[in-house]
Amino acid sequence: MAGSRLPRQLFLQGVAAVFMFAFASLYTQIPGLYGAEGILPARKTLRPQGKGRWQQLWETPTLLWEAPQLGLDTTQGLELLSLLGTLLALGALLLRQLRTLLVYLLLWAAYLSAYQVGQVFLYFQWDSLLLETGFLAVLVAPLRPRHRHKQAPQGGLAGALPHEDLPFWLVRWLLFRLMFASGVVKLTSRCPAWWGLTALTYHYETQCLPTPASWFTHHLPVWLHKLCVVATFLIEIAVPPLFFAPVRRLRLAAFYSQVLLQVLIIITGNYNFFNLLTLVLTTALLDDGHLTATPGNSHCKKTASSWPRTLLAVLSLLLEFTIYGLLAYGTVHYFGLEVDWEQHAVHSRTTFTFHQFSQWLKTVTLPTMWLGVASLTWELLTALWRWTQVRGWPRRLCTAVQLLIFGTATVALFVISLVPYSYMEPSTHGRLWTGAHRLFGTVEHLQLANSYGLFRRMTGLGGRPEVVLEGSYDGHRWVEIEFMYKPGNVSRPPPIVAPHQPRLDWQMWFAALGPHSHSPWFTGLVLRLLQGKEPATHLLAGPALQVLVLTSWGAEPVVATPVGRGILPTSVLGGPNAGHAAQTVWPSGQEPTPSPQLQQHPGPGPPLGPETAVSPGAFHPALGAPRRSGGHQGRAGPALKASFPPVFPSGEGGEAQASPEEGLWSCHQTSCPSP
């Protein structure tokens, strides 16, 4: 059996790199997001409740409780944690001696501490994934640094301790849960774009932060987009069970398929450190033999072999061909692949129904859990056999204690993970052992196991919804407020952002997909912009403004103006532009002092022309009804356009609605337009 020492080292290096990127990215955004003049001040999240110190730490596990002991407030403590986390992760990335259990425990504890006060800006699936992966790294990392040329103990296997592969198996199980669930939820969501295989015809232009390559991939033929969706389902649903295949070449094939998918996503979209973290997880599919190129590992070298070994090799080869054949047949059959030689295209369509898929999912969910049980049992038996090979009672006793501790932890984490994994199939979730539910509920707040399901529904089927902010220096001339990375100005090419995550830009994208009640943080953003607070305005590309358009409310426009610590909506009644452009002026002598950023950009924006007027009772596009975009950010067209209907035409499939009762904005996807 090939060892996994090199993959473990590669995994630990990768986790350190991702922690470094995550901490560094967060550090640059703390003043604007969590500072005293930020959108969601962190100091409001940690308020003593009169509980004991340890109970308080258990319920809200964050090291920031101790910040006052150092003379720091919550925001300063968060900055210190992020800075130290960045430096510690950099050290673990570069220095082998720092890749120990204690170092990764500190990294995990620091990020969990930030997560507890990060509020909505840290509630992303990749943040939960990083915390879960980080805790696994704590178990995978050695207790103390080892010498590079340390001799293997007598009777040992390449110097490996018996328990070392057990926690690393959990990394493979996490990768399986992540990929399999991400594929399944696309179909259980009943999203017409995924079922119609047309999701990628919208994805590249409606994703949060496209890359320059997104424009080119968006213009690929429709049949190729649909074929890529088929490949996505194949890689995410059919391939993950091969992670536990007994044949090494099958696991390597699964590895390269996952790498291919993640690399393509990195090229066509800015998803911060998520894809890098997924690539780190794929190291669990490798072994030392694949990462080294020594002559002893050459398969071309002819050596004498016994007939059992030859028979086993033949059976393995037959198993490989059988699985590849089943995958090919299933793909052709269930997605109706047909080659059109005249048009040089491959046509595809789903040939199964939602009911059939639901029945299939109900059938396979529990067996996939038993697959994990069988694979883990094999790892436990292998570890026990390795322990029997250890010689010397002192060493055997020490390794027995380690095997007991890490084996128990591995089994416990596996049992805990079954609860969030079963969320995708309710009937299986209800039949789980009640002890697993209780155990998961006890440690759920520690983010040790989470449910995943990326790209569950394809957004923007009827156009790209956007929340657009417009401001004015004088209340008469309006300019759109640009964000640093989010698409806005159609003359600006999309940037390459990853592995940095601009968290405000991401939340603005989510805000356009639902009612304002789903984004309560938005009020804080509006207030800070109206106050001209530099920490908040530094998160934007545009200047701080004195007046900000919010939405049309009822039959009259609404303008937000700062009053003390709140925001006062002021309806504009009368005047030549009543019922058209929302506008207001500051009373004489009460104009707020422009921020330095405003002083650097004193020029007003273009006047609001008649083509952007809004009739009484309609919705101002600056905020309210999601602005419908006709194309990608790089496509030619007007940067500001307000004459969009509040409801998309039914013939185009998508529907966006806004009403005073629903709040500032809402977006509902109902059906899928034809390609």
C-alpha cells in the first residue's frame, strides 16, 4: 500500500496558504466592515450576558473576549488576530517546522474567532469549509516537527505512525460530501436552468465577479455550454464515489477530473479562495507513489510476480474498464447525447424526471453513508495492523494511546458529519441515529461539520439583477456609485480578484436576489455613505456623496439623508421633477463636511435626462426593482438606464417584481428562457 506522507504535507501547506489568503483579505476590510465607523461594528456582537467566563466562551467561541485584557476594543482585537493569523499561516507555508498541531489549532481558533463576530460578511459556505478543513488540519498535523531524515522505527512503514492516515481519510470524506452534495442540490432545487442544461448560458454573465475570460466563454456555442453542464453533473455526482475505490488508478482519474473542474472555475470566475481550498482537499486522493518519480515506482520495470498478484492486476483492469464503460453509458443514456455530424455539434437533454431522480437519491444516500463506513473501517483495520508491527513496549504503548485518541476523534467527526450530509435527502435524515443528531447539535457552533450545496439555483435567468446606488453632490445631478470589483461600468473590463474576497461586493450581489429584509446590513451601508465615513467609502470605487437615492416608495420618490445616528427618508413633493428623479438639497448652513475622498472627486455626474425619468408610481432604478442587464459587463451599452419595466416579460421566463409591501427590492426566478 502506497503511503500518504507527501500528500499530507501538501495538504498542510495548502491549508496554510488558504488561511494566509483569508486572513490577509479580511484584514484589509475590517475598518470598513467592522470598525466603529464601519457597516456592522463588531463591538455590538460581543456583549457580556452575565454568564461565567467558560460558559460564555463555549457559547460564543472567540478569542476576542480577551481583547479588553490587552487594552483593545473588538475591532482592534480582530485586526490583531487577522494580522497574526496571516503571519503564522505564512510561516507554516514556508517552514516545515511550523506545520504542527499547535500552529493549525491557533489558525483555526483565530478564524473561528473572526467568524463569530463577522456576521453576514463571513457567513459564506467557503468560510465554513475553511473552518472544517482547518480543524481536520489540526488532526492531520504532527504533534511536533520531525527531522527530515529521521529513520523509520523498526517494524514501521516508512516512519509513519499507525494513526496518521485516519484523520487524513476525513479530508477525502469531506471532499466527497462537498462535491456530491453540490451536484445533487442542483437537481433537487428544480432549477429549470440546471434541468434544461442551459445554466452555463447565463452563469458567466450573471455570476458575482466574472473574470476577463468569462466574456469569451459566454459566447461559446449553446450546445457546448449544455455539454459542459453534463460534464459538471458527471464530475460532481458520478465521480465522487470513486474517491473510495480500491483501485489506485480510479482514484487518480477522480483526482484529475476534480482538478479540471476547479481550474476551469478559477479561469472563468472570481471565487476567492474557495477553488484553491477545494484543490487542497483533492490531495487526499493522492499517494507518495504518484508524487515521486523514483525508478522503483516505474511501472515499466519488469519484475517477476506471482500468479495471485497477476490475477489481481487483471481483475483491477477489468474493474476499471467496467466502471469507465458504465460512466460512459450512463452519461449517454441519461442525458441523451447525440452527435450531429452536419452541424458539428453534440446535442444533449435530460431524459429522467424529477420524481425519478428523487427516488434514485433516496435509494443511494444511505448506501453512500455505508460506503463511508466501509472505507473508514478499512482504514481503522489498516491502522490497527500497523500498530501490531510496532516493536518495543514503550513505543507500542505510546502509539496505542495516539491510535485510541485519533481513532475516536475520526469516528466521532464522521458520525457528526452524517447529519449535515443527510440534509439533501429528508427521509434519510430522519432515520439517522438520534445520538448523531445530539452530538452534532452539541458542537454545531464550532463549525466542525457543515452542509454544502454550491450554485443550487442559477440566478439572473431573465437578466442580471443589480442593486444600483446613485448619489448627488447638490441634489440635482446624480451619479452611480461604483464598487471596486462588482460589475457596474460597462466600459471597465472585469478584474481578476481571487484569492481576495471583496465581501461587500459579494453581499451586494446577494442583496439583488431577494427582498431588503434579507439584507439588514444595507441600512448600515447607506448610513456610512451618507455620513461620508472613510472606512466605508474605501470599500467603494466612487466618491462619498451627500445625498443618496434609495427607492420609490409608493407613488413618490424617496431620498435618504443622515439625521443623527439614523437615516431619514424624505419624500419629494411638488416641484418640476416631482414623481420623476428623486432629489433633495441640504438646508443652508447644514451641509455636511465632504470627506477627503469627496474633495478629490468634486465633479458632478451626468444630469438625469428624460430617458431615465420615472413616472409617478414606478420604481427608481437606483435601488428597488432589480436592474435588468442586457448582457455582460464588457458588452457595449449605456452605463445608466432607468426605463426598465418592474416585471420581466413573461415570454423571457424570468420574473422580477418589486412592491412597497415587499420592501426595497425582490427577485423571484420562475422559469427558464430558451437559449
